[in-house]
Amino acid sequence: MRRMAVIDLAARAVEACDVPEDLRRRFLGGRGINTHLLFHAVNEWTDPLGPDNVLFLGAGLLTGLPWVGGTRCNFTAKSPETGHLGDSAAGGHFAAELRFAGFDHLVLKGRAGRPVYLWIHDGEIEFRDAAHLEPLNSAETQNAIKAELGDVKVQVAAIGPAGRRLVRWACIMHGVGDAWGRTGMGAVMGSKNLWAIAVRGNGAIPVADPARMMQVTEAHFAQITGTKGFLATSNYGTLIRLNNTRTQGYEGGFNHQQNMTELSAELDSDVFLDRYESGKASCFNCPTHCRHQHEVTLRDGTVKRGGGPEYYGAGGWGSQCGCSDWPTILEAWDYCNEMGLDTGSATAYTAWLMELYEKGIITEADTDGLPLKWGDHDAILGVLRQTVERRGIGALVADGWMSAARRIGRDAHRFFDHVKGLSIECDDVRGHRAQVLGLATASRGADHLRSRFTLEEFSLPEKVTEKLVGVPIPADALSYTNKEHACIWTENVCALADSLGTCKFLTKWLSVGLLGVGEFRDAIEAATGMRFSVEELLRAGDRITNMERLFLAREGMSRKDDAPPEKFYQPWTHGPRAGTRVEPEPFEALLDRYYATRGWDRQGIPTGETLRALGLEKEGAFLADRRDVHFVWNAAPAEGIGTHAAAQG
Ligand code: SF4
């Protein structure tokens, strides 16, 4: 039986209940169930850092099973960074242990009167004082809790100093390298005075058909390890993208001002593997073991060991911030993990500030005397330290880029590359039409993990993509034809993976030979006894995407927010694909087709018919008398971004 605990942090009270089967069937688990519950728990006026925001922790439906790579869980709440849908997934071993401890979902309400951590073990939930953890970083916090509980096998999700100080892009950390990174879930946890969640359990997760489960697991294990790209994924992990983006000319250099840079050849994943990689780690039950471990000697002679990096950090402080010095990249990466800063936002904010400095929009008078020169070690580490310590330019960006842009003025917001308030990744996908569409429509803001049609980069024959997506997708990345179908297929598959707890590196999101919806169906049936057809599962992905769209619509978002960053309309300047840009007319036509195929109106709002077909008419009822409320990116007050402004009339 799957259990949910509703935890009132203010009252130190816990109520446990079963997760209704109907909810599991419609939203599966993880991201799906979290989003549904969040929609009903908050509204458009909820302050993301106020006690009324609710933080949901949800393990995937298949997480913790003997199956291959069911590793993940999601934290979901209203985001203090973007002001709307906040959600972040991570792997590692935490989520499996949560299920062994007897719970699949936690609902974290209210605000504790003083700092606490939760100790969840074998069906019990205890509140423990956490004030003594105040001097510790995120890794030290986890180790201190393990020592306190006398069990090194306890798995911990903890915030660091950034989350405790309510930096709006703070993350939640697990181990030294797993992060619930995006959308500021660490700040939400900090705002609740909840500093960590520790889990340990000896319970078994019931499996409906154990023999079939083992059959399915063996088949999927062979499928994953038998793909041509398995060894490359296993060796390089996400760092493989560092080389791909450099050689193919979409590395997003200098805050996306250059699609190709002339940075040193040091910025290469093989250089990292040869000189800095000290080992590999794996998430729970995953054969791919793609997680890098590193050892690096810093400038002051300190030898540091850590987990990672991922492409986000290597490309982010690399080409995006103009740095090809691995020790600097690794020092910044480790600092973020220790402090609990999201590396995705950290790299984007640093690159943005460097461009503002280059253009004279900010000066050393704004940065506590720190020159923000591209690629400079002291500039990169200085921005991060100032943020955690809330001083200098960090005092501004700790409250989010929009708040900082308002206070800086001089059109500073125009140089921050984002979708729906969330920074884009370091790479620059304006030459991949399905990916641009996915970036623009992604629910939590710019996102490669919910909507990137990765297969677009492999120029696959149309007969291959037709078999997968249902319609032929042109091999030419620059073509706009049928890309709406590629985007919708990706969004639905990603919604499924996030709700099942599956890592996308094990799915057709990455490679056609990996696990797809048919394999998900087989694993679900063996594990839970719930029967789905492939079409029903894809509809569940569709339902989750529509649930998120309703959340955004209630926040006042619509077509105007489904747009790529402004820079994407400018042409690439370097290499054989110079001149490539997003062309407004074909892109808008593509967006029209995407809406029509999804069953949304021309403003990107689900129609009544679509909602009825998905069983979401109750959630969509507000659309009938939708208030004229606009989500404002450029006029948020200094104390927060993404704030609603009620329009006249
Ligand atoms: S592929 Fe890598 S990130 Fe994904 S579950 Fe396996 S080890 Fe973790």
C-alpha cells in the first residue's frame, strides 16, 4: 500500500493516509500526483515563501523497486524564484529509502516555530531540533544527522546556508552531488524552518507479480546495457554535451551572445575524465552509473573531492561564463552544492551579471569592488559567495533576477535569458525547432528535462521517428514541419518518467533503443497490478501536462509566456550555421499547431472538450470566470518576482 503523510510543521502533527488508487491511476506518482495536489493546495495569491505554500515530496510510482533505475522523487511547491509552478526531481538513494521507510508522499504544511529536521523511519515520523546544524553546509548537515542517528545508511535531503537564508534559487541536496535544483525548492524548505529530511527503512515495497517483475527487469536491464550508446553514456554522463555543443556550434558562449567560442581546448570532457575524475557513482539500482566523482587541487593548495560535475555546471561556468579552467569550474560546482545553490541558476545569474558588467550596466560600485570579467576565477566565486552572504551584487540576485533587474534598472532584464522566469540552460538550441518549441512551452519555465526532443540532434530517418512519435519528424533540425508532434510526444514521455521515478537517461528521451512507454506499461503492471495500454499511459502524461497548464493559466499565463528568450530571434554569428535564428512567423505557426494538437485554444488554454476528455473539468472550472490577472515579468516589486498585478476591469 502506498502511504502519504500530511505533516503540519507548526503544530508538529502528522496524519497518515493511503494514496487513493484513483489518484495513482490518473497521475501515477512523483511529479504527477504532486502537481495535482499542489493545484488544490495553493492559489494564485499564495506567497511562495509564506507559511501557506505547501511543499510536496513524491516518490515515483516505480521508485525503489528491483526494476532498473526507479530512483527519483520530486519536490513541488509554488516557486519563490519564478512565482509559479515549482518542481524539481533528483535521483540518488533518498527516494527509494523513503519508500522503504513506509511513505511515498509527504505533504509539508505550515512553518515550524524553530528549525527542525524530520526523522522518518519504519512508518514513524519524528520532529528533531535542528538549530545546532546552523554552522554547517549541506554535506556536513547530512553527515551530522547520520552521526546523530547512529546509522551511516540513513539517507538525507538537506538544505544548506543558501536555503536557510532564503536565497530564492536555493536547492535541496542529497549526498554531495544530487540536487533538487531548479525553481528554488530549497528556499521553500528554508521558509518552513525545515532544514532536512532523514529517512531509513527496513520495509519491503509490495510487488503485484514478483516473477513477472524479475522478467521485466532482466529484459529492461539487457535493453539498456545493450544499446550502442550505453558505454558513452556511462563514461561521459551529461558531460558528453560539452563536446557536442562545442563541435556543432551551439555552446551558448558568453551568456548566449556567441554560438561558438574560442575558449581553450581544455574545456573538453576527456580532459575532465583524464585529469579530475576520481571515480563513478550510480543512483539506486541503475546499471549506467554515469555520475562523476572528482578530485581537484584548488588555487590555495586544498585538495577537494566532490560529486559531479554535470553539463549544467561545466558548460555554464565554461562557455556561458567564458571559463575553460577546470579547477575554477569544479570549485564553483562544489561551492554551490555545499551552500545549496542551484547550479542551473548560479551559472545563468553569473553569466548575466558578467554581460551587464561588460556593457557597463553594472560597475564595481555594485559588486563590492569585484570586477566581473568573463571567465575570471575570483569573479565567478565572488558572485556565488556574495549571494550566499547576501552582500554586494549578491544581495540583489539572492532575491531572484527580476527583483535584481528592477533595482539595477537600465534594461538589465533584457539580458537575462529565460522562459517563464526560469533561466535557459547554457547550450543554445535556437537551431533545433522542436527544442525551441519545447523550451517555450515547458511548464516550470525553460527546461530541457520536460520538453527537449533530444532525438532532433541525431538526424534520425523519418521512418524511425514516425514509429516513435506517430508522424514522421524531418531529420533536418531547422525544419518546422511536424515539430509540434515531437514536442508533445516528448512532454508526455517526460511527464510519465517524472511520475514513475525513472531517470530520462534510461528512456527514449535520450536514445530510441532505451525504455519507452511500452516498457513503462510492463513494469507498472508487474509492480502494481494496474493495467494500462500504451495509449492510456500517454494520456496520463497528457493529463499531467494539462494539469500543469491549468496551474499556469490560473496564475495568469498564456500564449504571451510561451516564448523563447529574445536572443533566440537574433542570428547565430559563428561557424557553418551562422545566420540561424528563430523566425517569428514560422515559430508562431508552429505554436498554433502545437496548441491545436494539444486541444488548447489560440491563447494556449485547454478547451472544455480537452479537459472533459482528461477528467479535469473540475480543476478547469475557474476558466469560465477567469479573472483578468496578468503575470508580470518586468514590473515585479523589489521583494519578489513573478508577482501578480490585477489588471483593470
Ligand atoms: S543514468 Fe545516471 S543519473 Fe540516471 S539513474 Fe543512472 S546513474 Fe543516475
